[in-house]
Amino acid sequence: MHTTSQTKSNDEYLLDKLCKYTDTNNDSILYYSNKLKKSKDSCYVFKALNFEAKALYQKGEIDSSERISKVVLNQIKNKEDDCYKKNKITSLSRLFWIYKNKNQFQKAFDVVIERCKIVEELNPKDDYYYANMLSTKNNLAIIKSILGLYSESREILQKTLPQLPIVYKNLENGDYFLKLNQSSTYNLIAETFLESTKDKNNKNLDSASYYFKKAYKVALTFTPQHQNTEILYQLREIEVLIARKKFNKALLELKKLNSSDYKITQNIYSLKAICFYNLNNGKSAIYFSRKFIQENNFKSSSKKRLTVVYDILANQYFKNKEIDSAYKYSELTIKELNLLSKSKNETSKSHYLYDFENSKELN
């Protein structure tokens, strides 16, 4: 009895450490998850694996994160205790984001439905149940946004917002997860306004800025504050400037940014490429496009931006009459556009990517 008590206490200690560092320090997550994987309680082992998958995802090691999440699901598929069900839910949630960012939208939709079925097996009086039901609704809203159903997506997200304080009120670490979900939901709403807008003078861009600002204000209240809070907000506002076609102003803001986080660095390179291309500065457009590809190293969590960069290179090399290079990147653009189309009917259009059919025909 005494030994069991000590083991349980050590497992909970390590789990507390993992929760503490979950969004702030990936190296610490990997350190404590490796320790927790040695637990004699298999449920804690799977929790450790899910934290490891999260840290790898946040580091940009997407394929490794996917592999671990699938291992967890495979090993506990026949286990029915609530602890194992919650581990399944966590793994499915991770896979949703992986598939979504790989543009594998059907797979993303499938894991949302599977996750929803498992959540429905939990006690409906449990706050954990309601928190996950809201989360699955938000996931479906993201899919709707990808499909271009921006108003429907926004309607779902705006309905979940007032429910969040009720759901997270009594959960462990509820205040933290409340802020995390509020910030995320505000950003998702902002993105529906941003992605649906092609007119640089559309008032939807004011709404995008408004909700990005609300998300930022919530994120500032985290203790400790997340490392990239400031720079991520600045990047979102720069995307609004690009949608407004204020490319010179966007470049001025981009030059102020500096980050060692490779995902943010590659994002900065791609946005600079977009700005320089639209300002007819072909040399700089090519330079930053190639820097993006070099930094990206094909670990990017967003295939959409890679398609944009290929498109810029194809068009710029064609303008420069460098036909072999233009042909190479045209082929790559078409390949990515076809994958997008196959995945879900050209669902990932954005304000700085040309009209899908016209882009494909041009290339």
C-alpha cells in the first residue's frame, strides 16, 4: 500500500510538471514525459506519450507526433475505462490538427466524428464531457471555414464563446484552459473574417483585427505568458495589412520582427515574399521564397503557404524569362493545388493565393 501510494504520488507530480509546461517549454515536456513513461500505471504512460506527441507537434516534428498519436490509439483501442477514453480523445484531438494542417481534410473530419463518439460515452454530468463537446464543435467550425462556409463556421464559434466560462469553471486548471480556449476561439473567428475577404476595403477586415486583438488581450493574461504571444499577434495583424494590400506597411512591420522559432521564421519569410512579389520586386520575392523553402525543410505545419510560395516562384521566374525554373515551380504549384482539390474541392483558398482555377490554368 505504501509503495503504491508513493508511485501514484510521483506520477501525479510528473503530470503536474507536464501541465505546467504544456504550452511554454517543449524541452521540459519531453523531459518529464520520458520520466512519466516509466510509470507502472499504463494510463499514465499513455498520458506521457500524448504529451510527447504535443511537444513534437509544437516543435514542428509533425510526422513523429502523428506516429506517436496513432500508437496510443492502436494500443488502447479496446480499453474502455474513462482514463483510456480520455487518452483516446487527446490523441484524436492531436491528429485533427495534424491532418488539418496537412490539408488532409477528410481525415481531419473523420477523427472529429470519432472523437465525438467517444466523448458521448463519458458521463454527461462531467465538465470534461462538456469541454470536449465544445471542442469538437470548434473543430467542425474549422472544417466549415476550410470549405468556405465562413458564416456557418463563425456562427458555431460565437455560440461556444459564452459557454466556455461555465464549462471550465470547475475543471482542474480551469482558468488556464478557459483563457486558452477563449483566445483560440477569438483567433478562429478572426480568421473566418480574414479568409472570406478579397476586397481590400471590406469591413470584414476591421472585424478580423478586432477579434485578433481580443485574442491577444486574453493571451496576455497567461501566467507565465506564452513565449510567442506578442510576435504571433503582430504576424496576424500583418496578414490583415496584406489583405488590405498595404504591402509597404506590412514590410515595415515584418522588418521589426525577430524570432529563433523556425515556424515563425518561415512564416516571416513567406509574408516578405508575398509583399515583395506584389510590389514587383522580383529579386527579393525570389530570395525570400527560397529562404522559406530552405527553412521549411518540408516539416511545415501549413501546406497552404508552401503552395503560395511555389506560385510566386513560378510566376516570377516566368516574368524573368527563366523558363526552366518557371516550369519546375509551375509543376510543383499544380501538384499542390491538385492535392488541395482532391482533399476537399480547393478548400484552402486565401486572400493572397490567386483564384484556384485561374492559378491552375496559368501554371
